Amino acid sequence: MERTLGAKKRIALVAHDHKKDELLEWAVANKKKLIQHSLFATGTTGTILEQALGLPITKLLSGPLGGDQQIGAMIAEAKLDILIFFWDPMEAQPHDPDVKALLRLSATYNLPVACNAATADFMFAASFMTTEYKALQTDYSTYLKRKLPEVNL
């Protein structure tokens, strides 16, 4: 199975509080590339980026208030193509289970993820950023058809 990512990518931008400045700096440096794509972001990050870049960004809820889960749902529903998630590995997050779920969904659906500026730079330098790309998808049909335990009420 495969999923086609169009030439115009749907990109989610997320950053923990201590990484927002780093994401902002990266986004400003890559504005000419970002303008070619559809951008989504969790609440506070989206507001900061939209003001600094002057680009339209679809803003979701703040991460801890459900924004991470909204991004996860978009991944599961094939409504996102790339995740740029500058997360803070040195700071405990109250919504850490949501963060882990977001990264797990990205891996499950073979979604490209950049967790820092270097990886995002490599990703954005790739020719796939402006061309169609066919991402292989794991066939989960066996999992979905597995025998479930009987419920006795």
C-alpha cells in the first residue's frame, strides 16, 4: 500500500515552549519554501508563526489542550504530509503521553518527521518537498481483522 503526498505538502508545525524561538528562527529562514505549502500549527505556535511570517496558518488548539491530539487525528486521517515538531527532550511535559502518541502515529503512518532544525533543513532540501512522493504504508488489515475476545454480559 502507498499514499501519495502531493507536490504541495500539508505541514504541521509544533514546538514546545522552550523550542518556539528555535522553530521561529528556522521558519523565518525557510519562509520562501514554506509559502509553497499548506501550514497547520498548534495554537500558540501557530499564532507566533503567523504574525512573524505573514503567512496563513490553520491554527488548532494549544498542544496541552488537545492540539497534539488534533494533529494526531489529522495524521491518522491522511490529512497531513509532514510533521515539524521541535520538542524539548530536556523538559518534562504535562501532556507527554500526547507527545508520544503523536510520534507513534507518525511512525505508524510513515509520515516524515523533523524534531530539530538540522533534520528539517535536510528534509526541506530534498527534491521530494516540491514533487509528488509515494509513501509506503503498512498494511494493517490483518490487525483490523484479528479475532476479538467474546464479551459475556
